[in-house]
Amino acid sequence: MQNVDTTKYVIYADITAEGIVERPDVVGAIFGQTEGLLGSDLDLRDLQKTGRLGRIDVQITSSGGKSSGTISIPSSFDKVETAILAAALETIDRVGPCIARIAVNRIEDVRASKRKYVIDRAKRILVEMFDENILETEEITEEIKQSVRVEEIIHLGKDNLPAGPNVLDSDAILVVEGRADVLNLLKYGIKNAVAVGGTNVPPTIADLCAKKVVTAFTDGDRGGELIIKELLQVADIDFVARAPEGRSVEDMTQKEIVRALRQKIPVEQVLDQYKIKNQPRKRREITTKRKSLIREKPFCVRNTTERAEAIAPRRVMPREVVPKSVPAIEEIVVAAREPTPEPEPEREWFRQHVDELDGTLSARIMDRNQNVLREVAVRDLARELKDANGDVNGVIFDGVVTQRILDIAAEKGLEYLIGAKMGNIAKSPSCVKVLTKEA
């Protein structure tokens, strides 16, 4: 019998016979005609009994008075002895009464076949069993962070809106479209976002927007535009930021998110863009009051003279002092001095700039000699002013004069801002003259 544990090689041979023969005839011819041929050490019967030679397998068929088939013999010998056994098979010239011929076809190395099977199977095991279960260090870290972010999400109001943990405590919030957007912002440490959950803005969002500075941050597709229009009608938002065209907030990287939020535009410009009427008077008053509480900033006064003019004049009544040796001093009344109005810049010189910038959404940064230092987009104006090094004296731009631009202008010591129209201004620094083309 074949011993699969010790088999090293398998001898394959083809047999043809001039007559009809069967399997027992072929096996008998192999044992009979090789007996004593190779000596007692390589006698096939003894080798088969000791397991050094496996079971002789014969597959033979007969057709047209002739027979043909194949012979396979497993061997546990080394290469030399196996080759000797194979050569001995070719000495057989008769099977039963028929003339026969045996030709060795090939000798197969069983170990090489097993080795090939092991390699192929190992490849399949790596692909099917290890690929889905083994996590790299980064994947493990990301999976843990993801679970933490999911735990951090809270749900607001009766609408159970997904939101970051800092929404209720922050003065400023982001309004995004869905839960996946909130998760992506949490991934980069932005914890003050809340999701509207579709184009139908729930009342919870309207209540939040009435109390905080709100930036609507939507996808760069048609759905994001519809959500912005809905928010403009039912909620009080202050800024609008959009993802790049065709991108979603949930797929953006940290750099892309920061860039989009830096390029946010005031709601007044969005109202003009979508041809939406201004907010009702009552809502504007509420917005102004809310901003005054959130964006409280001191007045900017450059020198003592301007500080005196900024303070309302009052009547001064000195106390009467009547020393015994000094005659009584008459009561002196200091008349209240009316503030001297500072002349506005001559309209002739900036009117040309206003007309040239009309409809371009650009801004011109001016020096003290009323020369143009550089021209930038309105969306980049705040960043340009923050980076200014003292050579900027004023700005003329085709946009809305917002509280943020005004605060930056006061910090940088600008003398004037000339814009297309006024926004909701809660604090107006006295050191910055503000004009619009409608004025």
C-alpha cells in the first residue's frame, strides 16, 4: 500500500499491448519480469511489503484488439534508486500472452507538488483570513478615536439633532447638514457643530441661531445651496461657508475645513447674491443686541483730544471755597463744548474707486497718500488687514461693512472704511470713519 507519509516520488509510465490485457496481467508482468533483475535489495515484492514502494496503480482500456493505459508507482527512495526502478519498468516486453511496451513518461517530485500547494494555499489564507482581521497601528488608533467621537455626540431638543459637546456652551456655532459632517469635524477637534438633518430646518436650529453667532457650513452641491436658502428664511445666521464645488463636509481634510471657514462671507452678501430681502426690523434689533453682548469691544481712541471729543460734554460746577482772608470767588460755569465734527474725506477722490469696484467683489487697500497699495478679493480682506504692517490708512471695497472688518480696522489704526453698504454694526469705533456709496 502507498504510504503517503514517506512517498517522495511517483513514477508515471505509458503501456501499450498487442492484444487484450487487464490490470492483474500488467501487475503480474511487473513483479514477474523484474524479479531478480535488480538484486535482492530492489526486489519489488520485498519493497512493497516494507513500504518503500507504494501500491502499483494501473489504468488500462482495450479497443480494436489492442490495449493501452497508464501505470503509476509511488516511491520513497531517493532520486538514483527511483530512476533505477523506472528504467527497470521499460525492460518489460510481454504482458500475459501479448507483446507489450512500457515507456516512462515522467517522475513527479511529491514534495515539490506539496510545496506548490502550500504556497498557493498560504496566499489564499493571507487574502481571505488575515486581510480583514489584522489592523495596523493607525487603524487601531483611528477606530478608538471614532468610538470616542461617537460617544461625544449629543442630541439636542425634541428633534434629537446630532451635535458636538460644546454647542450649548459656545458663543459661536457651526450649522452643518448631517451626522457624518459633525463626526468629521469632531475628528479634527471642532466640537461646536450641529446638524440640521435635511432641507427642512427644525425649530431647535432656529432657537439656537437666535442666541449665538452662527456660521452655516454646507456641502458644495445643490443640496447645500437649498439648505442655506432655507436657513436665511427661518433662522438668524451671521456667516456662510461652503465646501469646494462637488465636495462634502464629511469628506474634507483638516486643511480644507480651515480654508473654507476662513473664506466665510457675511450673511448680507449672501442675501444680495440670492436676491433675498433683508431681515425684518425686529430680527435686526435682536441680532444687534445679541452681537453687542457677544462681541463687546472697547472704543479705539488714538489721543487725548479725540478721547475728550468721544466723551459727552458735561457742565462743571466748582465748589465754593471762602477762606477768611480771601474774598469769595464767584461761581464759574464752564460751558459745554460741542464736539467739533471732523470733515469727511473728499468724495471726489474715492468716488472713482467706488465706481470701478462696483460688482467686482474686490477691495483696494490705500496708503496715507490715497494711493492703492494692493487689490484683493473681499473674502480675503480680513486676513490682509490682519497681516498689515502699519502702511495701510484705509480700505475701499465692494462689500458689506461688517462688525468683524470694523473691529480689525480699529485695531490696525485705519482712518476710514468705504464699502457698498452697512451691515449690522453693534459697536462703531470712533477712530474709524465709515462711509458707503449710498451715503
